[in-house]
Amino acid sequence: MAFTFSRQRISRRKEIFNVFGIFVNNNYAGGLILVLCSVFAMVAANTDIFQSFNNIWHINADFAIGSFKLEMSLLHWVNDALMAIFFFVVGLEIKREMVVGELSSLKQASFPIFAAAGGMIVPALIYAFFNAGTPSANGWGIPMATDIAFSLGVISLLGSRVPVSLKIFLTALAIVDDIGAIIVLAIYYPSHEIHPEFLMYAGVVLVILMTFNRMNLHNAALFLVPGVFLWYFVYQSGVHATIAGVALAMCIPSRSPINEVRFFVRSRYYLDKFKEASHGQLNILANKTQLNIIHNMHSTLRKVNPLINRFEHTINPWVTFSIMPIFALANAGVVFDGFNSFSSVHNISYGIFFGLVLGKPVGIFLASYLVCRLKIAELPGDLKWSQILSAGIIAGIGFTMSIFIDSLAFSNEQMINEGKASVLISSVVAAILGIIALRITTGKPKPKMRRLVS
């Protein structure tokens, strides 16, 4: 009886850890945490009880070593330093897609590239229509963005109903959208006055990093240490510091230190040696020869895995479950009082809402249809135009990137709050409408074939 009870406890504990592992490795979990942090930030911003929480982001958190001093508030550390790590991961995703993914060839990339371009241009034009000639005109970049994590999370809620090719299309589109947002940030939303001398210093660091890439070096420190200097020089140059994260990602080696043939031969050699050393015994932990072989195999596996994969695998969970929630806590707090006291706030709301909810799907659909009619690209064979339109609605979820651009586009606190509120409302509406549209335009999931056991 005691043995049975013990086995039940062990089984139950395994189930708990399995559920926790699924939770941590699930993208929906990161999205859920991000939503909860955003809701808490909004409640805190409109409740006197959390006044101390609201004030914490304005505390000076200066960094000093000897005579060197970097003066920044906690909010600036989040938006300029932590978000640089976020953009580093975005840059890794972009490079991976350009090397082996949907953006690796012109034929594959043309369809999502033109679709993303339409999904950025039309929302910006809609925003400009409502805000041209007003103090809020600088916010045209806000509705251009697509939040890749939320978009893929929402589209995955429908499971196997959604064709894999549609998920691939949305992923590639969102990545191209990120490239556009990065270009817009670098050119149109500098953090302060441009200082060419620091741009020159950043260029020198980039040359060093590209040399390391060319040499196919895979020591992480050789890229991270210069990356810190790159971030500092870009920050001081006036270009937004997050661009340093993307630039660093582009310099990370994507080629393996050993080729496929060497990896196969070496692995086969170790496996043969492992079998010879077993002597028919099951307890391999006591066999020093086999332990040494396992160590060598682990070293070989590490070598065949490019540095770009190792970085992405290591940093991505930290970005999903730490950096993005902190960003939401620091930036999603919207004060809903007093919007009517500023003359142009309604223009901001109209521009962002119609830009994201209407401009995104219209721009994506029209651009996609046009390039297919002109024979520049082809619609994937198993997709329908109604599904492309549905994916365009999902792409209207701006959230993280839109809120980030909103904080850079305006200096007036009321305008910033109005922009954040509009982004949040628009993203929720786009998510709901997108799910409804996808359910209508996609068929029922195919039933899984059950194996007959005799």
C-alpha cells in the first residue's frame, strides 16, 4: 500500500512538472503574462493606492564607474536598455528567416514583403489623414507596427483549423513589419540630437563584430562585450539605443563551426565507441569510458549548433517572461482622465484605431492582390484570399511595438496616454475580429486518424 501511494505521489509530481514545462515553453503563457501586467499597469495608473508604483519608474538609477557616469531613470533603463535586448532577439529572428526561412530567397520573400509594405503604408496614411497639420502628426508610425508574439498567439488559438502556410505567412509578414519599424525608429524617432562622432565609434565596433562574424568565431563573450560598447555609442549618438540590438544580431554567426560531414563522422565514431564500451551492461553511469564519450558528444553537439541558435534559445525565455512584462508594467499604464482637454486627442484615437483595425487588413490585402496580379509573387496554393484578409485583421494587433513608438512620438503626457489607450483598444478589437474572421474563412480541423490496435 505504501509503495502504491509513493508511486502515485511520484506520478502526480511528474504531472505537475510536465504542466509547468508546457506552461513555460508555451508562447500563450508569455502573452497571458503580458496582458496581466498591462491590466495591472492601467489599474495602477488610475488608482491612488498604487501611487508609489507609478512613481518608481521615475527614480534616478544612475550608473557610475570612477569618473564615468550614465544618468538615466528607471523608465529609461527599461525603454533604452532592456528593449535593446528585445530588439536583439527580434534581430536574431530576422536574420534566421533571411538565412534559412521564408525570407531566404526573393521568390519566397516577395509575397510577405509586399504584403507587409501595404500593411505599413496604408495605416500610416490613415493616421496622417486624421492628424495632418496637428501637434499629433508625428505619431504616424504608431499604427504601422504588428506585435508578432500576440498575433501568432491569437492565430494559434484556433489550432489545426488554420493552415500551416497561413501561420508561416503571418510570421514572415510580422518579421518584415519589424524590419520596417526598426528603420522608422532609426530615421524618424531619434532619442535626442544626432552626434556623428558617436556614430563613428559605433561604426568601428560594428566593423570589429563583422570581422568576428567573418572569422566564424563562436565565443559569446567576443560579441556581447563589444555589444555593450555598441549600445552605449548608439545611445549617445542620438539614434535610438534599441537599434544597437538589431545591429548586434546581424553580426552573430549563423554558420556551424563544423560542417555536416564532420559532424556525422564524429558522431558515428563516438556512438560506435559507446557501444563497444558497454560490455552488455545497463548501468552506464559507472562506466568512465562511456561518460567521457558522452562528454565529447555533448561538446560536438554544441559545436554544430550555431551561435545564433544558442543566443536565441537562451535569451528568448528571458525576453518573453521578464523583459516584456517589465516593459508592460512601465509603459502600459494609461491615465484615462482629461483626454478632452487637449484639442487633438480625438485625432490620435481615430488615426490609431482605423489605422490598425482597418488600414492593416486593407493594406495587406490590396498589396498582396496587386503583386499577384502583376505576376511578381504567387498566392500559396492552399490559401484563399479571404484567409489573407483575416490574417491582415490579426496583424492589426500592434501592442508592444505600437506602445513603444507612441512613447517616442509624443512629448505631451496626455497625447502619450491617448495613444496607449487607443493602441490597447485597437489591438483587442483586431484580435476579436481576427478570430471571428478566421473561424469563418477556415474549415473545420481534420479529424486525427486513430490507430487500430488488434
